[in-house]
Amino acid sequence: MLTYFGPEELQSYVKAYPGVGTNIPIYILGSSTDSAYLAAQLGLPYVFASHFAPRYMEEAISIYRNRFQPSQYLDSPYMIVCLNVIAAESDEEAKFESTTMQQFFLNVVRGSQTPLQPPVENMDHIWSQPEEAMATSMSSVTLLGNKDSIRKQLTSFQEKYNVDEMMAVSYIYDPDKQKRSYEILKEVVDGK
């Protein structure tokens, strides 16, 4: 891709028109340590998918930063982390809304393709203990709660990992509540 979107003089027999010469920024996306090694070796920005694969996040960040090789694209590492955010007016409401996300990850565990489901009062009748453990591990990097809770969690996350950018995913069933979740996160980021 770096070649296809790079300068014309670096193209070979196969050319990606109209991509040649556009120099579209390339990011390495990953959910394992393999991608961290690649991003570091190529000197490219790195985006880690901790919103569904948090298990290797800390190790991947460390590998990327410690092994980063400056390139024509970047002088120093540029780390982006994608995480889950379930923000609401109260911690209780956020916890309730998070059951939609829990059901989403349960679908992943079961290999099913059920559309996003509305929140429920109790997940105990929906999943087994092993399913709960697997689904919960997949969503362990989640900011959850009201504005103050989100602020504390985000501050703690940033103090520990000091990432350059964050991407947020909110698996919330009601579109208005999902929008409000993003608004709360923006208010926190803007210092409001």
C-alpha cells in the first residue's frame, strides 16, 4: 500500500490509479503483538483494537514504543488506542446501557450474528459463567459511568499509557443515548 499510494517513480508494473502519488497516510491496525512489531519496524502510526482485544494492549504499546524505527513517515511513535465508552447521566444508567455491549460480545463468543440488542436488567439469564468471563475479558478496556467517572477513568488510562490519540466505540442500543455517550466523552475531553 505504501508503494501503491507513493510517488510514481516507486511504482512497478502494477499501478494503483488514481492512488499513485496521493501519499495517503497509512496506519497499522492491530489486535496482537505482531502488528506492534510491524508498525515499529516500518515507522508507521499504530492503532490498537483494545475495544475488542484488550489482552495484548499493554504489551503491544510497549513493543511499538521500544522498537520504533524513525521513517520518512514518522520521526517518533504515534500510538492510537480504540476503547469502549459507555457514558450516561449516572453510573447506574451507564451500567444498565452496558448490557447491550455485553450482549454484543456474547454474540462474538458464541459466533452468532444477532443484531444489537436493547439493554436488560440482568445478564445472568442470558449467559453462562464461562461466556460471561470470555465476553467480559473482551470489553475490559471500557470507560463506563457518568461524566465524573469517565473523567477519572480517562485520566487514569492516559496517565498509565500516554497515548497520542483515542478512538471510542459505544455499543449502545438507543441512538439518542449513544449520541449522548459521545457528547459526554467530548465534554470530558474538552474539560467541561
